[in-house]
Amino acid sequence: MASATIETTGLTRSYGDICALKPIDLQVPEGEWLSVMGHSGSGKSTLMNLVGGLDRPSGGTLKVGGEDLLALSEDGLARFRREYVGIIFQQHHLVPYLSAVENVMMAQYFHSVPDEAEAKLALERVGLGHRLKNRPGELSGGEQQRVCIARAIINSPKLLLGDEPTGNLDHKSTLMVMDLLKELRAEERFTVVLVTHNEEVASWGDRTIYLDDGVLVRDERLGD
Amino acid sequence: MPTLKLIPHLLSYAGIVLVLLRAFAGRRLLVAVASLIGFVAGIAAAVLLFRFCPGEPGFGLVRDVVGGGFLLFWGVAVTAVYRSTGHDLPMTWWDDLLARPAAGAAAALAASLVAGAVCACRLSSGDSLITYLLLILAAALLVLGAHALERQLPAAFAVAPAGLMAVVVALLVFSSASIIRLDLFSPLTMKVMKFAHDFVHQFFESMLIPDHLFIRTNLWGYIGLLFGKEIGFWGALVILLVPVFLVLLSINFEPLPQVAHIRQGAQRRRLLAEAIGSRRRRLVIPGLSLVILAAAVYRSLYPSVEYWDPKPVAVTATPAGEIFIPKKGEIDLEDGKLHKYLYKAGGKEARFFIVMTPAGKLSVDLDACAICKPDGYGQAEGTVICYYCKTLIPMETVGKPGGCNPVPVPFTVRNDGVHLDAMTIINTWGSTVQATARVKEAGK
Amino acid sequence: MTRLLRSAWALLSSRVTSPAVLGIFLLVYIVIAFGTDETLITLMAVTSASTALLMLLALLPLSSAARCYRETARYLARRRVLRGEPTQVPEGLFEETVRLPAGGSLDEVKGRLEAEGYTTSLAGESLGAWRGASGSWSRIVFLAGTFCLFAGILISLSTRTSHRQSVLEGEPMPTAAGGGGVVEKISLVPGTGRILSRDLTLQVARSEAGDPAKTCGLYPPALYRGNFVYPRYLGIAPQLKFSAPDFAAGKEAYYVLNIYPAGKDDKVEFAGSPYRLDVGMAEPGDGSDPFVSGKITLLFKLVKGKDLVLNGSVPLGGTFERDGYRLSFPSYRRHVITDFVQDYGVLFIWTSMALFAAAFLIWLPVRLCFPRGELAIVRDGDGMRAYARAEGGRTRHNGVFHEMLDLLESRAHDRSQGGAGQSEMAGN
């Protein structure tokens, strides 16, 4: 069995009295595409945030790519996020006054140094080579999401997280984005954790887990 | 209190030790011990030096050592920028030498020796053994403090060899600037002024260009700008700061690592980012050196010293044209202080002073020199200072012509006092002083 | 021996030599500065007295001359290449050298280059093209200037002699061998130009030794018996007649007095008497220059021992009498303290200034308006060599050069493809 990218034991997260995530044991091997499903408030985004180092667990253990995230300082977590993780959000969070290529270069800037040629190549890979200079407002939803994907993968992450990446897209754009993700994953071999409430989107993954009120209730492999 | 006046020197020493500890991080203990030994040795050397060569020769030697270090820094800076622009120099022997364990200790010993000597120059012969012991104790505490502080500094904060030299030299220059007799900037200003002055005169003489007597006044005014103290100040500032800028450039021009062989973009960029970050961090120390040197210039321009500058006393000449000033009376000419006089006759005037030199002889000189505007002289700490160019003239050399020394005037001393020829004073003032004298009838 | 000469030539013609020598002198200057305030004078004195330093200094003009020769040779070699004359092209003659496969018509390239504004020269197997004016001339003139400058400094330091003498109206010019022409007149007139406020002339009569009559001005200084006449200070030599009641014999003589400009005083001691005369020049009330106008009033104080006997003023040409004392200044002569300088280095240095000015005036318009670009394409065995060089407008020139290279390569490629196709067809 390939070494696990993500390993959690008794992972929990509480916000005061509210327990958003009850103890979860999870193992995600390297290169797997994991879809996380559940209704609103089930703890899927909480799980994704913990795995991506965006939040700290209240208890349990959490290792991602061999790193014990609980043992990392704030600077260490920031470094981990920079080097290891790429994130695609539902809301895009693109900088509205920067062009597509500049948005991608921003990710490079926070990682190391900007490289315009590399950013252009990344946008060409996601099919936006002709839209480099356009600002997000001039792009369609699907195009914006593709810019987000280019931004997320520009630093060669080992783990790609998506929080409802197709939530705001129409069906055609959704298919385009999912196709792209599949293609990139095949090329780059990163692990994907995709949070979605859409069964069809979830079915693109290798495995789906279901959360309900912070509890892992089901774990299905594609083909099961 | 002697300890208060030692603060700038001790701070400089602490800074030197801190930077040396960081530069030779693998040999901290050795560097720390060598620093303390060097400091104590420097104090001892200075004490012995002043015992055998009291006064100006002793100060001169210490100042020359600091100056020599600054010259060496110039060489290091030029070499650094030359190497960083891709030119090869056969310097592997130097790199090997720096890598040796003893290099850190040797550097610490040398730098601390000079720092200790400079510190000792601040103390006077009247200071007791207790003062010296307290000084050594303070140095030891500073070494311990620097050692502890250095460990707290982030590991990524590195010091390049040229940067190390920059900050050590800057701190030594700052330390010596706090003692007017060790100050380098004022003499450097004077040297630059003298160079400009001599060069123009030599150029005119060599090219057989007519003297100012024949040249239009407005044109001579422009030429006269080259004789101003501003030329000396800015020239000296350039000489002082350029090597630090060269070091900054050498760090900035360092080539980035080759990354073309790395296929992954993020990895290439990370390597480049690390190299750029390291380069930027290495700019901090030389940048700090600029600030320290600027502080040294400020100390040089505005020393915390009170100058003795008495109001000139008006004198008259006898009908035979002789000026007589009694040795004793209201003014005691032999008290070692500067005594100024003003002689006016027929619409002309001249200022001069009489002082007893350390050799026990009286000296009569114009209150002006052959180079500067006649702003006059003050007296402090065994020296005479030209107010215009801020050059210090040791008391031992007052009475000798040349440079920025006050122009000596012939005189005779008989038992009753000093006898001068009035016409000689007026003529010498008129022919020597470059610009119209500003009457300074108020003392400081 | 050849190796030694080659090394010497390499050293002399290297661009590093002059900066290195100047650097050594700078170090010497700095070392001297630690010990004395008269640094420049001391450096000059030390250099003139030291054979080693003079030899080191001699490297400067020699290096300039060598570089001048090298620059000229390279300019001529490039000219030969551009004109298609058969010649060796040494390495480094052009900035870029590219080897190409054979193929492509030089006629076509010639046409393209002419369309780009180049002048071309097609000669058999080679094509040369150029635009603009060559900056080599300004460089050669500049190097000639540096040669003159350093040679002048070397000659000046090693051979300059200067003697300060007093030149007096009515007296012969003071020369080492004696017998100079009599100085007939010294005159000072207001200057008319922008630089000199006053113009001084010394009119010297023909001497018995055969020196011609001469008028020596201020600038450029005149030559007299191989020495430049360099006036420094002006003075007055009034004829003074003095007698006193207890000095009836009196005294009559011309005395050279350093009392110009007004404000300076001088003394006259009368030997054999207790009298001394302190003399100064009065400032003219109308602001004129007494040396120019000749209207001089003298202020005097007659001192006997330590007592003041008389004081007053008397115009030149006048007499003062009182209480048996008689003081008169019937006439005066002008005098000039002059340096007689023998220094042929000065001529070189003046020449260098003119050459530097000429080099700048040539270089500036050429660089700004007609920057030079050169191309040459030469058939070489089974291939071609292309050379390029630019002194300005480098980007445009390199763009044209690379375009021509692309053209030649594509023609060579077409030719080889066409040849293969033809042989295929022939095979079929």
C-alpha cells in the first residue's frame, strides 16, 4: 500500500460547546482522490480546513505528508500551506484588480519568487492562454475557476483541496473544471480532497466519505 | 565620570564582538575569548604606548592603525565587487584562510586590540587602576552579553566577509570619532581640501596659467569654490561611504544559483527565493555600517568638547611699529592657554594668538591658516582646532608652517615679553589669508 | 626574446595597465598622506627623485601609444575585411563571429542590407556592409591625447626647472648666461576678454647676444632663451632720495618694494644710519589701479631707532621736506617677480587638452546621430563566416545581423532540401 498522505486518529474540532467534528480516524493514501460529502454543517469544510493546515484541531492526531501538523508552529503551518497545499474555493477569491496571470503570480510571490513565464504556461495548461491579461470581472465563472486551479497548482502542491469548487458553476462549466482536475491529477499525481454536496461531482473521485453532524458515517470506494 | 565617556567605545566593542560571533558561528567560544584577550591587550598596549610616546605621537599611531584598517577595507570592498561581477581572482588561498578555525580568533583579536586601544585613549593618565579594571570587567560582561544575544538572533541572519569588515571598520571609526584626537573624518576632510587646493595651484603653476591677480574676480570666485570646506566635506564623505556601497553592490551583484537543470518550477523558484532572501539578509549589516559611519561623521562635526576661544584683546604698536605683549600681567602668556589679540592700523587689521607649546616655548601665529577662510582657532584637549575645516592641530606642531596649521609669525622673546613687528603681522595676514577677514570680536 | 617582446607588448597594449599604474600612484599618495600635509608636493618630489617611479610613470604614455597603434591597426584591418580585401580576421576584431553553412546568395543579402540603410561592398566571395561613422577616430585621437598628457607629466616631473627672478624696467632680462635684452617697458592694461581682468606685457629689446626683440604676455607665456616667462607678482621700484640732518650724505637708489597691491607695506633700511623707512601704497580714491595708471601715492613712516620721526604721503615724482628731512621719489620703475620655467612637458599637456577636446567633439555627434554598425560575410571553404560589430544602436544592428543570418541559413537549408529532392527525383 502506498504511504498515506493524510493520517488522522481521533481528530476532533470544537468551537466552544459546539463539536463540529467528532473523533475521526481517516487514512488517505498518496495520489487518491477523496470526495467528502455531507449536508450543510456536517463538518466537511472543517475537516478540509484541518487537513489543509488552515485550522488547528481540538484533539486527536493529524499527519499530512508525514508532517505532524499539531507540532508545527504558526510559521511552520504557513510554510506547510505554502509548500504542500493548493486550495480551490467556491468563491474563487481572485484579486479583482489583477489580471489572470498576475493572480497566478501572486501565488508564486507568496511561495518564493514570481515567474511570469511559468504563470503563463500554467494558464495555458488550463486552457486560458488567450485570457492572460483579462481581469476576473472579464472572465466567466468557469474561466475564473480555471484561473483558481492554475493558481492552486502553480507551486506543485502534493495535496489539492477543493471546497465546493463547482458550487457556483453551471453544468457545462462544472464538467469542464472536473475534467481539468482529472487531467492535472493524472499528470501531477497529487492527492485530491474535494468537498462537495453534489453526488455527480463526488463520483469523479476514487473514494467518497460521508459526514453527518461531524461523524464519519460512510466510506465508499468507487466501484464498491 | 570616566565611565560615561566610555559608553560609545564600549557599545562599539560590543557590536564588534556580536558581529564576529555571528560571522564565525562555529567557533563562538574561541572568538569570545579572543575578543576579550584582544581588548585587554589593546588597553595594555595603549598604556605602554603613551608611557613611551606621550601626546600626539601616541594618538597619531592609534589613529593611523584605524586609518590603515579603513584602507584595508577599501581594498576588500573593491575586490569583493570585482569578484561579484564574474571576474576571477586567484583568491582560493584567502577563502581557505577564512575557513580555518584560527581565522575567527585572529579577526577577533585584531579588531578587539584596536577597540581596546581606542578605549584606553579616552582615559587620561590621571585615571586610577580601578578605572582600568572596571573597564575590563565591563568588556567581559559585554562579551557575555553579546554571546547570549547572538544565540537569540535568527540563524538565517548571515554575515558576508566583506560585510563583517564593513561593520567592524565602521564601529572602530565611530569609536575613534568620539575622541577628537583620534577622529579620522576631520583630517580626511582637510586632506581632501588640501588636495583640491594643491591640485589647483599645481595645475595653474604647471600650466603657467596667470595667478588670481590677473584673473577676473567673478571667474576666480568660481575657482575659489574648489578651495571651500564643502569640497573637503563632500569629498571625505564620498571616500568614507563608497567602500560600503561597493560591498552592498557586491552582494547585490552576486549571481543567483543555476537552476536550469531543475525541471520543476516551484523547486527552481524556491531555490532562487532562498538565494535572494539570503542576499537581502546579508545586505543588513553593510546597511547598518552606513548608519554607523554617518553617526561617526556627526560625532566628528559636532564633538562634545568645549573649546577655549577667548575674545581677542586689542593691541597697538609703538611709533616704531613694534607690538609688545608682556609675559605676565592681566594675561599670563605661559599658562598653556591660547591668548588672542587684534591689531588694527590704517584700515587694516590682523588677528593673532600667543600660546605656550608643550615644549615650553611660546609661539605666535596668525589666527588663520593659508588654506581656510579665517574663522580662527579654538583650543581643546591639547590641540588647536581650525573652526573652518575642523582640523585638529596638535599643540606640538603649533608654530610650524604648512597644512592647516596657523601661520607662524616672527617674534622675539625677551624677559619682559613678546615683541612683534606690526607691519609684518599686517603684511602676513594680508598675503596669507585668502578671503576678507570677518572681524570676530566676540569669543566663544 | 620573442616571448619577452610579446609579453611586453601584451602588457603595454592591455587596458588594465593604465588603471593599475594609476592605482599604484594612488596607494603611494595615500601612504604619503599619513605622514605629511603637503602630500601632492611630496608625491611629485618623490616621483621626480625616484627612477623606479619615473619608469612606472613612463608605462602610462607607452601604454597609450601601444593602444593607439593597436586601435589603428584594428581599424585598418576591419576596413580591409569590409572592403572584401583578402585578409586574416584575428579573434576579437568583431564582436560577434558566426559560422554558417554555405548557401544563399550574397547579392540577395546585399539588397536587403541596402534596403536597411547600409552601404555595401560586394567583392567576389565577401560582402561588407556598414552604416554610420566610425568612432575609431575619436578613440585614436583620445588615446593620442592620453599619450601627450602622460608624456607631458613625465617630462615635466623629470626635467622641469624654474627660477624666480626680478624683472625690472630698464634692466636686462635675468638669464642664466646673462646678456639678455633690456626690458624696455612693463605695462599693465585692463583686460578685454572674459578671463583676464588685466593684461601684462613685458617689452624686451634685442640683445647683443642676438636674441630678437620680444613682447612677453600673460597667456600663453612667451619663450625666452628656451624658458617660459611666467609673471607672478607685481611691484614698484621707486627711485628714492633721502637725507636727514644727521645723515647729510643721504641715500639715493632704486629700491624694489613689494607694496603692490595697495595695503602691503615694505621697509627700506638705510645702511650706515639709524633710519628706516616703512613704505606702503595708498589706495587710489577713484578705484583705479595704480600700476595701470601710474598714479601712485606712497605712504611712509620714517623711524629712527624706535622713534617715529616723520610720517606722511608723497606722490611718485614728488618730494617731502620737513625739519631738515628730505624724501623724494623722482621716478620709478615697474618690476615683475617672474618665474623662468624650462618645461617642455607643458607643450605636450596643452596638446593633450586640444586632442581631448577634438576627440569629444568628434565622438559626441557620431555617437548620437551616426552610430557605427558593421557587418561582413565571407565565404570560407565550404561554409561562411559572418562578423558583426556595433558602436551604438546595438539592438537594431544585431536585429539586422540575425535576420541576415536567418536568411542565409534558410537559403542553405532550402538548397540542401532542393538538392535532396532533385536526387530523389533523379533516383525515381
